[in-house]
Amino acid sequence: MHCIFDYPYNDINTKLYNIIDSWSKREIKGGGQITPMNLHEHKIDDIDKILAYVINCIPNTAYKLGEGNNQGNRNYNLDEFKIAQCWGILYDKGQRVIKHNHFPYCLSFVYFIKVPRGSSPLIIEGKRIKAEESKLVMFHANKIHWCNKSNVDGRCCLVGNIRY
């Protein structure tokens, strides 16, 4: 199970792409370039705007992924969810994300910044989720997810983990 939200202000995606492009230095398994995994600690205005949106989506995500526990009966405190890691990834043709999960974190997220036509979908536990610019996907961090080889250059995402 996952939650999808559409960020209403996609005017910052070009700036986000440029930020991630300039910070991407290390190659990951499957290909692609990754930024440091602590972008949330660098006080980058445009990154912080998206992360504020992520934080704003946590209550709905916790409700849905918690199988609909109502506010009066929940056994968690919404103030205890914190962004623990945040990084950017750029993929070009032939590059992919290998199957993995983000345990021991409780939630993970992917925000699609640049999605050229023909970009591979995000796959969570075998379910394909279409990659679309300004789409935020949140899911249980222990779920196996991946992305097949890209057919295009320039696919870019902001990714992160949330601890409780």
C-alpha cells in the first residue's frame, strides 16, 4: 500500500533539478548519480519547501497506511515523525534502481522532479506507479521497491526516509 499526493507548485522543479544535478557526485548500484543523503540538513530553500509538503502529508499517510485507525484510537504521535534522510537521484538511459527497502525507517518517499516521456515507473512490491512530475509517493519503508532500466536521460527524484 502507498499514498500519492500531487504537489501543487511545480514551478520549483527546474530549480530542484539544478540543485540535485550540482550536488550529485557518487554513482549508485544500478547506475545513476546520488547526492549526499543529508540534503534536509543544508537549509536549501527549494528542498525545504518540498520537505515541508512531505511533513504535511504524513498525517494522511499514517492514517491510510495504518489501515484507517481513527484519530481517537491511534497509538502514535504525529509529532514524532521526523525526516531522517533526504537525497536526490539522477538517472540516465540504461540506469536503474536495484530492488531494496529502507528498513529500519518507518516511511519512505519519492518526489518526482523531472520525468521525461518514457521514464520507468516506480515499482513497490510489484505494483507499478507511474512516474509523473510533482507527484509524491509515500510508503512503508520496509517494502521492496525498484525502478527498471531507464529508456531516457534526465529522470530526477528527491527521495527520503522518515523515522518515528
